[in-house]
Amino acid sequence: MLVARTFGAPVPPRRLRRKARPKQADPEAGPTVPVTELTVIDTEQVPDDPEAWLDSLRANEEHRDELVEAALAHVARALAARRVASADPAIPDPTLDAMLAIRVGYGEGDALVDGRYEDALELPRDVGRRGRAAALRPQERMAALLGARERSLVCEELILRARADLDAGRVREATMQIRVGIEAMLAEREALQAPGQDDDLTELDARRTITGDAANEALRGELSETRAAEVAETVAVCERVLRRRAAHGARG
């Protein structure tokens, strides 16, 4: 079960016959940012001793990650349905970086719907510490892109979309994206040159056939487990090529 509650959202405008006019802004009023709380409720009961179950999560990082990934997948499916139903491409998939807090806990049904736990853990949002150089590199590249000192590649956006689809469980959509992403990456081969790239680019060239076959299968219906694994591996190879390019300095 997924429960969504939004705080700080402006009151929806009334439906008027005439278009609403601008009103005087109050320079003293601070901005209000809406915050949406999403609660994924597992209707299965926790073990007989819920406190012991919660304590076990403190020490079991792998189990915590599994719970968070399952919740993210549930939210991603709901947002994908909302995106399609409203025909609004701006509705994003959920990411840990976009969250203000992540909590795992237990409680009674009605209380959980209202966002109240009997007890809960607040989990860290970071997935590992990064060095200063790694943390600054995206900022440096963004400055280069905005300053027109570098241009992004077509394949980068396509592969990012494939990864987003794959992480959200949209394997058919990811297959269609990576099919075009490989073609774009191979067409932009010259801009991807860096030490160690040749083997991966050669492998991607060899994967064009199986990726095309997977895309044709995706058009007809769900992919087999073997095909889905091939798609995931192909996406991983493409990402490795892009990471290596970034590590050695992107070229415009």
C-alpha cells in the first residue's frame, strides 16, 4: 500500500471563467516549498517481537537496503502510472538523493496511514563516502557544459534514461532506450576515446545484434530472464565507458 501526503502546497485555484490576473507580491513573505511524504506499508505483520526486528535492522545493512529498494520500486511504479495517466513527462522517478529523510519502522494500520510509527529508524541517505575530487567532478563538468567549453553526448542522456527505466523495473522500456543508446555511443566513438575504452567499445559493437533482438522481443511483450540479464549487462558496459571518459576528462 502506498500513502501520499503533501505539506505546504498552495491551495488549488478555483475554476474561473476568466483567466486569473497577477497579484501584488509580498516581498516579506518567505518561499513555501511543498514536501510530499510517501509511506509504503507492507501489510504483512512483522515478527512477534517488533522491537527485536527493528534492532536487527540496525546491524543488518543489507536487509535495510533491500527494504529501501523494494519501497523505491513500489513508488516508481506508482509514479510511472501517474506520469502516463496524466501525460506529464516532468514527473520524475524517485531517487535517494531527492529525499529529505528515509525511515523504516512499524506501527498500526491507521496510524501508519497518518505517518505515525510506534518506532522507527532514520536511515542515512548516502551510499558511501566519496573523496573530495570525486565529489567536485560533477560540479566541474556542469560548469564546463554551461560555459560551452564542453558539449554533452547524445548517448549520455539515452543511457541515463535506460538506467532509470531499468532501476524502476521497466525492462521493456530500458531495452528500447539502450538499443538506440548503443548506436549513439558507437557513432560518438571519437569523443569517447580514453585509455581502456577500445575493448568495451568493441564489445558494444558485438552486442548490437543481441540488443536489437532484445528490442524486437520487447516490442512483442515481456523479456525472458536471459534477455533481461543481457540488457542489464549492456547498460553496465555503456555506463563503464562513460565513467572512464569522465575519469580521464571529457572532450567536447
